[in-house]
Amino acid sequence: MNHDKKKDVPPAGGGDGVIVLENICKRFGPHQVLDNISLAIEKGKTTVVIGPSGCGKTVLVKHLIVLLRPNSGQVYFKNRRIDNLSENELNRVRTQYGFLFQGGALFDSLSVTENIIFPIKQHCKITDWNEVEELVKAKLAMVGLDGYQNQFPANLSGGQRKRVALARAIAMNPEVVLYDEPTTGLDPIRSDVINELVLKLQRELGVTSVVVTHDMTSAYKVADRIIMLHKGKIIADGDADHIRNHPHPIVQQFIHGQVDEDDLAVLRMSGKISQAQFLPRDFE
Amino acid sequence: MIGNLGAITVGGINNMGRFGRFVWQSATASFRTCASPHAYSLIWTQMNIIGVRSVPVVMITGAFVGMTLAVQTYGQLAAMGLEERLGVLINIAVVKELGPVLAAVMLAGRVGGALTAELGTMNVTEQIDAIRSMGTNPIRYLVAPRIMACLLLTPVLIIYADLMGIVGGYLVSVVQFGINNQAYWSHSASGVELWDVTIGVAKGFFFGVAIAAISCYKGFTCKEGAQGVGRACTEAFVASFICILALNFALAVVFKAIYSTFWPLKTLV
């Protein structure tokens, strides 16, 4: 890992990117997950990262907040290099982010209110609890869950948990919100509610959003820009129309949800195997 | 085969290094926690979960230790006509070795398992990453209060185990075997010194920190899935158990050396 703390200027081509990734490589054991990724996330825009399961989308988004550190390459936030900071220094930077985890990652032992005020309690001196209660009420109203203040995560449905997690992610009014598969596991209507929330946050609070998803309906709805990852590399980058008309066969296959010839060959093979007869065991 | 041995050695050294770094971070976080009053509520909560709820199991352990010692040793002492000295034997064994060690082993099972399972589940459900993403140090928020609670309450729980061991031994010796009550206590009082009680309780500080640090480390580094959490719990208990026995031996040597050095001075006082 490069520890050159003096180099705080993002590379040319970063533009007005609020977060810039430069030549990021990440390896887990022998498996290369990210392969020389360079990317600038534009301020106030919603960038959607798509790609098949296991292609490194979550790993990529965790690098944006340095929950994972790259094996090589640099991460810049507002023109400041952050991948080489200590955890204590990073904690100050991370207060400007909100992160919606795939499963919500709500704290089971805390109520909805306690979950939402967690970052506030950690970083602010609370003098007026009425003000905090009002804030919790406002954030929950934003996600359509006002009245659930005293519930515990175990009593909430999957969609409700994700919405509470979103309320927690925006509790500190962050400049950047990262969404890791926000609509996975939700019914189409709940998915659309989450999409509307992403758009609402961008419109009303002007937040920069990065959404990781493989739900193309959601991607087309919220994206200003779509990036497709495949085998650790960016193979497509542009707005929704650009992606729809992209000539790369893997992009077309993914956005239309089609299986390829290799998958079909495996299915035919497994069909032959499933015809094998297994004699039942005699039970006495 | 040599390659495998090398890989195992390198893996073991890596693990020790990671554990050492985790302990260092936990120690600095614990000192900082002591200096910040708003963290006291977290320690208080953990003291209730870890300490108060462990009182019954630790007391039962202590009582059975004392009672069993009385049953096992009465025959030999009675054969030599020394049954009135049974109290010394039971009480020294309970306050110096068996009370602290068995109470710590019970805590490693009850508290250590719960800590590893809780933190392991938080790890695999990304709750620890969520804490980091909100700009909070998870070691300071999750580990330090648990280490402080174990550090402060393990010695207290050992006192409970000792007391119940003494009561258990007394009941079997005096009520069941009919040893003279006054003789039992007078021999006990003359045989057990304050030093014996002190070293038994002092061991509790070391055992408490070891149980909390090992259990939290295993929780923080556990692998994905139910199997990963279950395995981490087992590893945490086994590592804590071995660590308690090794620490007990090391502390026995150290306290013996201290006692031998300073005991002659006692006659001068």
C-alpha cells in the first residue's frame, strides 16, 4: 500500500468528482476483485453501479468510504487522499457519508429511535432532547415510518428495516450517501418507494448518491450515470440511454437478463444427470 | 509436509500478530473509555449483562467445589485424626486456586460464549462495518466497555465463588461429618492468610481481561454464516480456558516469588 500522505491532489481527469478512485486494485487471496479501477463520482449526481452478483460492486462501494483499503491505488474525498489515513482520521471523514447496507445492519439491541440517533450521540453534544426527538420524527416521516420510534428491528419487515436504515444513514445530513443493493429482497412497490426516496434525497438535500444494484428498473429510474462492472473492470459508463444502446454483448445480456450459451450448456448437462435413477432405501 | 508446517507456522504468527494488535487497540480504547464519562453507561450496561447475571452460576460452582473438597478429603484427614484441620485445606484450596480458576472457567463459558456470539453475529450482519461507516471506532464502542466490565466484575464474582465454597465446605464438614464448629473455624482462621485471599482475587483481574479480549477478538474475526459464528464461539472458549490455566500457572510463580521476597519482612513489622 502506498503511504504517500503528501500527495493530496487528485489525478488529472478527476474533474469535479467529490470522490475519486485512481487505479484501485483489490485482491482477496488469489481472487482479483477490482482490477485497476479509476472513477470520479460527480457531486450532486446519482451514480449507479451495476453488474452480476460477485463482480465486486460492494467491494467497490466500500472503497469509496475506505471500509476496505485497496492493495494499490488511491482514494480521494474532496481533493484529499483518504485511503492512507489512520482509522481515527478516517472517522472524521466518514461523518460526511451515509451508508445504507444491503441487510440494513440495524443494531438489534437498540430501538428505531436509538438506531437513528446513534451517529448523532457519537459525534454531537445533545443539549435538547426534544430537538432530537423532532429530528427522529422528521427522518422517519421522510421514509414513511413515523410512529415506529419505539419498535425494535426484530419487529420490522425487510422493507421497513431498510427504510429505518436509510433514516439512520441520513441522520447527520451527509453530503454523500452510498446504497448497497437498496431494493434487493423487496417487492416491486417497496422497491419503488426506496427509489423515490433516493430521488427525493437528491432533489431536496442535494446529496451525492452511489447506488449499487442489479435491479435495472431501479437503475434506470434513479441514475444520472450508470457504470457496469465485469470481472473487476468497468466495461460500460454513461447515462441510461448510453447503457441501453451499448454495443458490448455482456452489457446487453445483463440489462436484458438473458442467460448465455455456457449457462445453457451447463443446464443441459445437469438435465442429463437429473435423469439418473436412485433406488429408494428400504426402511423397515 | 515441510511446506504445510511452514504455512501453519506463518499462519499462527500472523494470528498472534493480529491478536496482539487487537489487544493493544483494546487497551488504549479502554483507557480512553475510563476518561470519558459518557461511556460509563455502556460499561454499566455490560456490567449488568456480564456480571450480575453470572452471579447464580458462579455461586453454584463455588458451593459445589467446597462441598466436593470436603467429601474427598475428610476420609484421609480423619484416618490421621486431623479432621478438625479440614477447614484449612478446603478454604486455602478454594480461595487460592479452585475458586478463581473454576469461576473464571464458568465465566469463559457463559460470558465468553455470549460475547463471541453477539459480536460475531454483528460482524457477519455488517453491524460492525455500520459502526465504522458512521465514524465511530467499533473497538472503543463495543470492546472497551466489555473489557472494563469483565476487568471490574470478575474479581467480585470470584469473591462470591469463594464465599459459597467456604459455606459449602463448612456445611458438609460440620453438619454432615460432625466436625467441631469452633475448631473448624479456628484452624481455618489460623491457616488462611489475607495474602491467600488477595492473590485469589487479584487473579480475577487477569482472567477477566483475558476472557473478554479473546472472546471479542474471536467475534470480530469470525467467518461468515452460522457455522462461522459457532466455530468462533468454540475457539473462544477453548482459547480462554487454556489462557486461564496458563495465566494461573504464571501468576502462581509470580505471587510465590513476591511472597518469598517480602515474607521475611513481615517478622520485622
